[in-house]
Amino acid sequence: MANPKDSFFSNKVQEIHTNLKGEVIQSSDSLFSIKKGENIFDLHPFFESMKADFTSGQDTNLAFPCVQLDMKDKEVVCDITIKKEPGFLAILLFDYSNHYEHLHEAAQEKKTAMLNEQAYELNAKHHAEKQVYFDFIRNRLDSKIIGQLESVIADVQKLKETDISKSQSKLITEIENNVNELFLKATQIKDNLEMDLD
């Protein structure tokens, strides 16, 4: 028969007994090496935070899942059960580091997937809003600016065909050049909007 110290459970569970002042009476040392006489309340802030509960007169049974203990140069994620008996405390540490690590990895994967989904939805929403905005700007360019510039160009053409003086002809040519330049810029803006959306 195998030595109980070599079993899977003995390597994953540590039993600690202390008096009510927190001084260690005995420890199986499966996870952490704790000397007799050391005070459990000084070993880790978790135990220190429980001091008031343990030193009160009432018998108490407490259980804490997923506690990260960093003691004696070793880090373990464990479930802790504490039973207060008349005159002493019985503390059981169950090492579930691997279990909680896998849960943490699964939670991270789930969180990453959710963030990717949210990013996709936000990108789709942003693209749709951008499409609506660009459509609005293009329609305004078409119906207001480009349409009115085309109308001005047509009126300038009619004006050129009338009997006008040389100075008026020069002025009309300048107006025509400016209007054509504005028309070209408005058309380029509209084309760029279409390119930006793709």
C-alpha cells in the first residue's frame, strides 16, 4: 500500500491547527512549510483579516473559495475551510490552482470573444452611420452646390452669347473660371467621400 503522504489528495490538502491566538500547534505542510509556534495571522493578510472572527467567543465554520495565498515564497490558489472548535482552529487548504487557472483561461477566452463581438458591432454601427453621413453630404453637394454651380455655368454661357462690352466679357471669363474651379472642387469632394467609404 502506498504511503499516504504520496497520495494525490495529501499533496493537494494542508491541515493546520492553531490555538485561538493563531499560534500553530501542528501543520501537515503539504502546501506550505509552517513551523510550530508561528502565528497564522502574521503569515498572510487573508488570515489577519479573519482574526476578529476567530478570537470571538462563538464557534464558527467558514468556507472561502478561490483565495490566492502567497506565502513562504509559494503561490497557491485554494479553497479554505476553517472550523473553530473549543480551544483551537482547524484550517484546511485545498489546492485548486490548476482548476482555477483553467477557469481563468476560459473566462479570458470568453471575455476576448465578447470584446471582439462588441468591436465588430461597433465597427458595423460606425460604418452604417458613416454611410448615412456621407450620403447626406453627397446629396447636399449634388442638390445644392453642384446643381447651383451648373445653373450658374449655364447662365454665364447665356450671358457670353449676348452683346456685351470687352470689360464685361473679361469679368464674365473670371466668373466662369471661378465657378468652374468651385465646380471641380465640389466634384472632387464628392468623389473623395465615395472613396473614403469604400
